[in-house]
Amino acid sequence: MNLIVSAPSGCGKTTLLKKIFEKYPNTFGFSVSATTRQARNGEIDGKDYYFLSIEEFNRKIANNDFLEYEQVYDNLFYGTLISEIERIEKLGKHTVFDVDVKGGVNIKKSLQDKAISVFIMPPSLEILKQRLLNRKTETEDSLNKRLQRAELEISYSKFFDYVIINDDLQTATNELEELIKKHIL
Ligand code: ADP
Ligand code: 5GP
């Protein structure tokens, strides 16, 4: 079974998934995406993402290596590798996809009943901005791009099986856990 999680950047997807992975070790495999963006401080190649040059990314497109890929921001590409699904299936684990909304909708279309799709909603755009500022990972330019895109992403929430509002972290974690217990475990 597969879990698709999408949300505007900064909504708390990574934080929520980390809590679930800690509670259920060896149960889920995180589909490591390929991206052309630079690694942030502390991010590890092959764990957080496969950090690729644009040439390497294009080669993978030409080889049909992607289940889906999107240009999420100007000049920044992100894609789900088919080899990741195979890798995680071989381990006998459930696959978790952390992808943008278009990627989420496309993966759900491909996997249908084999996946549930969950949209993580910020309590408000103002709180989202505060969280991105607190995270201290963005420049003014990349922060603005993420906030601009958030509105478009929120308009896609209606295409997801479930929407969880990440206001209180523990409440949101519990809601995600309940969905996982119902549909996946
Ligand atoms: P994403 O993976 O969706 O981009 P992160 O998990 O990195 O988002 O979260 C963005 C920032 O918001 C982080 O600094 C995180 O600690 C914080 N955060 C996440 N969830 C909450 C919450 N419910 N309340 C307050 N802060 C949160
Ligand atoms: P970030 O740069 O903050 O890590 O991610 C930016 C956005 O790209 C997030 O919405 C994230 O979910 C999305 N993303 C990450 N990997 C993929 C992927 O493989 N495919 C798609 N479509 N989006 C992705």
C-alpha cells in the first residue's frame, strides 16, 4: 500500500512524517525523489533527495526513469523514480511519497486503490510564512516563490482523498496515524 502526502512547502510534511516513521520503524519506505535544487544544510544525497544536475535529470527523463516529474519552481525540477518504488517493494515496506500537488494527483491516478492521498493544509498563509521564516532555510526570493505557489497548491486540496490541517502538531499527527491505521496497516 502507498501513502501520498502533499502540501505547500513549510506546512510540516517532513515533521509529521518523521513522527510517523519514529512510531512505526521499519514499516514505511520513503520514496527519495530526484531534484535539481541545491542541498540545504544537513540534507544528505540519497537520503533526503538524489541531488542531480539538470543534465543528469534530463537524461533520466529521456530514459523514462520517472513515474512523474514536475518543474515545481522556476528552473527547479523534482521527480519520482520508478526504481524507488521497486526498491521499497523489495524491502516489503509501504511506500511514502512526499510530492507537490500535481505529482500527488498523478501518482494517485497511476496507483488508484493501491494508494491514499493526503493533503496537509496550513492553518493560514500567515502561519505558513512564519514557519518558513522560523525554519531559516529560504532566501527572500525562495520564500516568496513558496508563498506564491502555496495558494495554487491549496486549490488542489479538493483532489485529495483526505485533508489534514496542521495547526497543533500532535493533533495532526494523530489524524494522520488514524488514516494510516485504517487504510494501510
Ligand atoms: P515541509 O516538509 O512541509 O516543507 P517542515 O516539516 O520542514 O515542512 O516544517 C516547516 C517548519 O514548521 C519547521 O521548522 C517545523 O519545525 C515547523 N512546524 C511543523 N509543524 C508545525 C506545527 N504544527 N506547529 C508549529 N510549527 C510546526
Ligand atoms: P522542497 O524544495 O521544499 O524540498 O520541495 C519543494 C516541493 O517539491 C514540495 O512541495 C515537495 O513535496 C515537492 N517534491 C519533492 N519531490 C517531488 C517529486 O518527486 N515530484 C514532485 N512532483 N514534487 C516533488
